[in-house]
Amino acid sequence: MKSKVGKIIASISLSLALVLVLMSECPSKERTTLTPEAAHVTVYMGPIPLAQKLEAVFEAKHGDVLTVVSGPWCRKVRAELEAGDIKADVLHGADPSIYMMLRGAGQLLPYSSPEAMALKPEYRTGAENFTLANGRYAVIVYNKRFVSPEEAPKTWDDLLDAKWKGKVVIGDPLLCSAAFAIACSLVQLHGFNWDYIKALRDNGAMLADNAGKAAEVVASGEAWVGICVHDAALRMIKKAKKQGVESPLVLVWPKGGAIAIPRPVAIVQDAARSDASTALAKEFVDFVLSVQGQGIAAKFGFVPVRADVPAPRGIPAEFKAVMPDWGWMRRNDQALRSKWESIMHGE
Amino acid sequence: MAMGIAGISLLLLVAYPLSLLLLHSLEVGGRPTVSSYLKAFAERQNLVALGNSLYVGVAVTLLAVLIGVGTAWLIIRTDIPFKRGFRGLIFLTFITPPYIGAIGWIQLLGRAGYLNSALMRAFNLSAPPIELYSLEGIIAVMAIYLYPLVFWATAGVLERTDPALEDAAALSGGTRWRVFTTITLPLASPNILSAAILVFIHTISCFAVAAALGLPTRHYVLATRIYAALSHYDVQMACALSVVLVLLSGGAFLLQRVLLGEGRYTTITSRSRRPEPLNLGRWRLPATIFLAAFTFLTAILPLLTILSTSLLKAWGLPPALGNLSWGNYLAILQDRLIGSALRNSLIFASLAASAGALLSFVVAYISARTRLPGRGFLDLMATFPLAIPGPVLATAMILAFMNPPFVLYNTPWIIILAYIVAFTPFALRNLSGSLRAIDPALEEVAWLSGASWLRGLKDILLPLLRPEILTSWILVFLMGLREIPLSLMLHTQGTETVGVVLFSFWETIGVEALSALAVIVMLVTLAGHLILGKLGGRLEVG
């Protein structure tokens, strides 16, 4: 009588398995269109609408050659590395810190794109393992329902004004690598002095779980001013305009310099990849850096890294920017985090 | 046989990935070491977070039990009106995803929230009088979100407890209260404790609410510390801290076993009849008003907030009529990914729900009905993955299923398996208490009368447990449909889920678009719930 149960369970598992097998036949690019020799490249990139657009335009020319895993991929790549092997051929997006980590682990293929010659000088790093592909900047945002343009903060130091007590929001450096870069740069901007962070703490700075979320918090009025990556705020303003209303968010490009959090692109080291695929990966990197690729990213709010592509609306023609010292942050990651913690939670 | 299959699937799905994770946490730079653990405990903030997690976990559990048992008693055992309506509202409380719920509560109770603004205007205050950004804020929001789990578990047993026991106690002169505390509650305790464990473990591993309400005032719990470690690419630290969460949940699990002991909790016997509802008399109106006010505040108000947000033309505008439109819903219709994402999520979540319900029935049966050695371990193994935050669990799945012998990465399978591992605990904790409440004599009689083992199961046990099995199914389905972190790490082109689109809307458009899609997901869940109700008779959760 027990074997009957076994049969039932076996048949249920079998039918489940059947359903799954049927499902795995649903059109997945790898299975339907690829021959082993054909060039094929897997790209991890986000955000999704930008990834979809880049894929569509690239494939219109090259055919169905990309598998695009769109969305945030840092944790995914970190887990794949832990499991032994990164499954992506090209990485695009996030911020330099993960590329520094991967470069340190010998995971990135050096490549200098011919398009890189057209890069503005401030985006040339000299390093060939990854290329800075989109300009993204940490700026000040404020909510104009609560703050007038006259009293709005104009410099980083204005955020320490007592009138913003409990009303400033910044991304949490512990939870977001871009927010980490912002906090470290603020220290760097103040001559590697942590008093700025102490003053932020004393002003009751609120934390958000990432550097883009600050825009959401300021727009809602939970905080009145904040530090956030410019594209998040720009997209919210643009969306409101499209809907015929006005977003309460206003961007301020601080006098001391907006903090650059550029989005790189890189090719992953993979000995097993065919030459044709590697060539295609290089072509994709070229495409991201090309006039066309930069134009697509600009529509999404990112600042082009080359001079011959106009910046999106909402970006001032001239602004001062500071580049964080990514190497210093990478080398001192643990110490900088501990210092931040001891200020924010101790003392 | 069944034990073998359940055991093997748990070993493959749970023990294998998580032991790989453990191994990786014990290895830095290729050498075996416990340095990650030493480092984890050397950081004072991790200890603070541990204390916060314990405080929040215990407080949420106590509150959820209090509210869950109280509402269940009122709705099931008294003559309070609108029972179905109240049950519906309690269901609505739970199907609101916590990441949206937290935003809704911020709109209501945040520093610029409706209540604080009104109070500041009314009393001319310079600072908001209510501070939602605190551990207590997390506790309140989590308790409201999770008490329905206790409600269902308690309602299931109160509905079917043999009133003969209570009658006997009442006849011997016990007061109503005494009967309730000495007879009814102890009989329901396996269900209540089972749900309490679920609430505790889910609370300590939940990131969304702790991040939204704790971070602004720099309060960390272990779950936020784990995300922080991952953000600095420190997988070892994230694993080490996850192990702490697992140990905490293991402790809660053991505590439950000790509390229950080997007592008999059979409340459903051959002579069972439905208990008569208690006449509340002059307390009926106050009780009704109280319950109506409570469900209005905890279910309807947040939902109205979410609905109005989903109609906002832009986040940050007040919900005035001129600022509302169907634009966000139209944007969902135009999204290129949403069609396939919905299809994928429906398939993945329903497969995971079926497998989860089956697996949890087998595990619950073995644990309640047999004396097989290792049955407690089986139960524990199916439960503790709930303690591991999504990104860490996804990391474990990648470690296990990216390389031979099991290459499932970049197929739909890995997402389905992750859903099964992550959400079966909901099904299991929901079933295991109820199974204990059913007198084994019922099946034994069937077998004695010549029925096969399977027949006894099919004709006696399954019909009695049908409401719980369906509830289990819908719980796993619901969690799978709306989850974000597992999908984000495990999807590839073609296997994107609703969770991936939810995240994308949030990141690239804003809270209003996220809310609109969340409303759609909630409607799909409600539809699934109604269909199941039609198929399987009345549901416990409705």
C-alpha cells in the first residue's frame, strides 16, 4: 500500500517535471537561434529600459546576437564569481567600485576601444580594463514645496545649515556603493577631514538605502534637501512634465563640484570564449561609446562622455565636477566604513 | 517512501545549497578559516543589530499573536456580525507587499505624513509629534503585516475544536475566561506557536520594512547589515551573519518543541460538531466598532493610500484630483516585458506553490504522525531557509546550481526551486499545527475497516485538511508572485518575472508606477484566491 503513495508522488513529480521541460522549450534565444560557432555575447546591464533600447539598436545591425540580463547585476556577478566563473561577457553600468574589485581578481579583459579616443579628458582613466561610458553625478536636490530657490543650498557645506536639521537625506554608504563613493568624496573634498560627516550626523541626516532613493524621499517631503544621483531626479522631473504636472524636485549643481559616479563598461576575461564572440563583445563596447550609443544613454538622463553628443536637458552647459579617488576607496574600503560607522553610530 | 522523497528533495534543495554557502563562509582566499565569523562579532554594530533584530522579532511575534488570536476568537467564536467581510480585510492586509506597505505607512505617519501634518497644524507644533522611523515603527508595521498568519492558524483550529471539552469545563463551573485560557488556548497552541515561529523568522530576515523605517534614523537590524555586507562585495560576512539568523530561528524552533512537549492536541475527533458562537450581549456593538476601526486603520487606510499613489501623475504631488490619472496603469500595459513577466511569474509561482504544498504536507505528516528518527530535523530543514535574506539565498542557489552536476542556472528551474525553498516554510508552518489537531483515530478507523493507507489519507485526512492545504498553496503562490530579490539575481533573458519589472518601475519611474503594478499583482492574487475558493470550497483565508 505504501508503493501506491510512491506511484502517486512519482507521477506528480513526473508531471511537474514534464511541465517544466515543456516550459524550458519556450523561446530562449540561446536554444533557438544559435549555432555553436556563431558569435554571441551575454551582456549584464541596467536599468531595464536603457538595456532594452541598447539591445534593440545593436541587434538591428548585428542580428540576434545578444543575451541581455537587465537590471542590477553587482550581487549576481559577485555570487557567480564565488561559484567560480562569471557568466557575462560584457558588463555595463553600476559604478567603478565593482570593476575595481573584478580587475583586482583578474576578471576583466584589457581593451582600448577606438571610440575611447573621442572621450572627454575627464573620463579618460588611462586604465584599459574598463572604460567610463556614462556620466552620472551626485548633486543636491530640494523640494520646492518646502524650500524657496533663495534659501536652497548651493554648496555641500550649505547642507550643514541648522535649518535643515532632520531634513537632509543621503544614501547609506554601507548599503550602496555609489553612496559610499559620495560620502568618501565629501571627506576628500574637505581635505580628507571627517568633520563634514560629523556635522551631517549632528544635523540629523536621514539615510536611504541607495543614492537614487534620496530623490524619492525628498519628493515626498519626508526630507527637504538631499544628495542624490542626478539621473534619478531628472527622470522624475521629466516624467512629471510628460504627465502635464510639475515635480516638486529641483536639482542644484553644487559650487564645490558635483561628485562623478560614472557608469563603466568592460569585457569579462574568458579563455573559453571564441574569437568571434570576443570581437563582438568589443563591438558592443564600441557601440556603447559611439555617438549613437551615447545618444541613447543621454535620452535616459546620463551625461555623454564624448563632446560630440549633446547633454540631456536639465544638465547645465558648464558645471564643476570632482572625480572620487576610486583606488583610495578600494584600498581602504574596510577602514573607511569603520570610520563612517564610528562617527554615525558611536562617539 | 514518501519520507525518502521528501528527504532527498530537502537535501538537494536546502541542505546542498546552504552547506555550500556555509563552506564558502569558512574560506577566505582559498584557505579554511573562521575569520569572517570573528570579524562579524568584532564589529560592535553587528552586535547592536543582533540586539535590535531580537527585540523587533520578539515584539512583532508577541503583538502578532495577541492581535491574531484576539481577532480569530472574535470572528470565529462570537456572534460578531460581518464575519466574511472582516476575514476579507485581514486577507487584504497580508497581500499588500511589505515594501509598498512601508511606503504607505510613511505617507500616513511619516514626518511629512498626513497625520503628523494634521497634528502640527492643529496644535501649532514645530516638529512632527509621531516618529515612525524607529524600531517601534518597524515593529508596528511588521506586526500589522504579519498578524494574519496567526489569525489563519488560530481560526483554523477554533472553527473546528470539539466544543465538548469546553462544555465540560463550563459545566464544572469554569468562567468563560477560564475556559478560554485553560482549554481553548492550550488546544490551539500548536497552531499558534507554529504561526508565531513563522512570524518571528520572517521578521528577522525581512529587509524592506527595516530599511524603509530603520535607516532614516540609523537603526540597523541583522537583515540590513547583511545587505550592507553584500553591497561591499563581502559575501563571507553576509554568510556569517546569515548563519546567525539561522541559529536564531533554530532557537525559536527548539523553543516551540519544548513548549509543546509530547502533549496531545487532538481537537478534531470523530464526534466533533461545530461550536455555538458566544453571545456577546451588550459587548457586541463595542466589539464590532473596535474590530471595524482596527481593520479600517490597518487594511483599508494603507490600501487607499497605495491606490491613490498608483494614480498619481508624479511622486511627491498631493493626491488631489487634478494630480490623478490612469497614466501609470497605461504605462504598465505598454511595458515590453510585462506580458512575459506575468506569464513567467504565474507559472513559476503556481509550480512552486504546488510543490511547496505537497512537500509541506509530506513533512508535516511525517513529523506529526510517525515516530521516524530524523522527523524533527526534516521539519527544521524545511523551515529555516526562511531565515536567510533573499540575496544570500540566491547566492546559495547560484553556488549549488551553476556548476555540474546540477546545471540549472539561467533556466526557469532555478527560480522555481528558489521559490520552493524560500516559501515552503509558509506552507509547512500553516499545515503542521493543523495536522496535529486531527485525531489519528479517524484515519485508523478507516484502515481498520479495510481501507488502504492511501484511501484513509484521501478520504479522511485530506478532506479535513483541505482548507489548510489550499491556504498553504495560496501563501506560497502569493509570496512567489510579488518577491523581488530572488528574481533579480536569478533571472536571465526570457525568465524575467514580475519582481524584476516591479524593481525596474521603482528604479526608473518611481513609487507611483511601482504602486500601480503592485495593485495589479494584488488583483491577480485575489483572482487566484477566488478561483481556488470556487474549486476547493471555502478557504480559510477568505
